[in-house]
Amino acid sequence: MLARIGIAALISLGLLGAGAPVQAEDEQPVVVELYTSQGCSSCPPANAFFSILAGREDVIALGFHVDYWDYIGWRDVFGSPAYSARQKGYARAAGRRSVYTPQMIVQGDRDVVGNHPMDVTDLIQSYRGAERDVRLSLKRGASGTVQIRAEALRDPGGPLMIQVIRYQPEASVEITRGENAGHKLTYSNIVTDWQVVGEWDARAPFSAEVPAKGEKPVVVLIQHKGPGPIEAAARLR
């Protein structure tokens, strides 16, 4: 059972699973970043909930595994200091001195404890259908590339960072040490690569073709520095 309300209860209320909202054609998905660790005993419920979010069409769910809990007995096999630094950047931008897991950050703008599913669901709903200042489109190119096109509909108050993210849709790990020792845990939408490919002042349309070899899904985020609010997001599966 998750904190406050369980996953089964959320499904029965139509807030998750089959009853989850379907993205309209002209509506951009809401980005949910989960900061988690295989060495965190509080994270498995958030990971299970995140797996349900990963199946929603109106959400781009990105699992960033941090490395700062590795010292307590288990090295997260997906962890990266770059992902820890990204989370710490969010904390600095919000005027906070510390970070925690499990944390979910919605649309680069607001955060919530990851194992409070009702709070996360409400926050996602608050961003659905919000007016965006940037239009973004992706198209697969030749020889393992992705074509990125972006146009500012209004002044977003740039500059903006263009980021390309790859993720592994699912993987299971048997954990033998640390707080989750003895458990086999399944993870969803595990970020395996995150790169800033350019900075855009939004005065003229942005166009680029970037490498994206392999079959892993591709996500592009256009985000204020900080990191700050995400102006646009798109994915190719």
C-alpha cells in the first residue's frame, strides 16, 4: 500500500490505468521526472506507481537514478552523478539545500514526494491543457538521427536549453545488499542518456538533426536554464 492511497484505489477511481486521461492531438504531454535509487527503502512504492505513469499517453515519465545513496551498501546499476547533479540543480533553483528520494518533479516546475500518488496525480492534472509558448515536433531521419523543429508562439523569456534523452522502457534488478536486499525490483523508463544539444534564444525557429541510434525511445525537452520550467516536450518510441 502506498502512502495516503494505494495504486489499486487510484485505478478504481479512474485516476490511473485504464481510466487515465488520453492525450488530445493538440495537447503536449506532461513531463514527470522521478529521482530514485535502488539503495532507497522508500523508493519501491514510488517506482511501482511510476510504472503506471509510464503507460499514460498524456505523460512523459523519465526515471533518473541518483548515485548519492550508493555508499549505504548497494550501487545503483542505473545511477549517474549527472542525474544527481540535475536533481541538485532543481533544489538550488528552488532555494533548497538538500535533495531526497523518491522525488517527482512535474514539468520542471513543481516537486512532490514520489510515493504520494494522489498528490502527483493532482499535480499532473493541473498542467494538462496548459497553454505553451513553444511548439515542438520530432521526426526520425536517416541513419539513426532525429530531426528537431521548434517554434516560439510567444516570447518564452529564454534562453532555453534543448535536451535529448534516451531511456530503457523496463528492466528488473535483483538487489543483494543495502536497504532493499533480497528483492527483485522492476523499473520503468530508465534514463540511460541525457544530453544538452543546444541553447536557443527563441527569436527564430530552431532546427537540428541529432544522432539517435538504436531502438530506445527518444525524448526532447525544451527547458529554461536552472533547470527550470519545461516549455515543450515530445517523444518518439
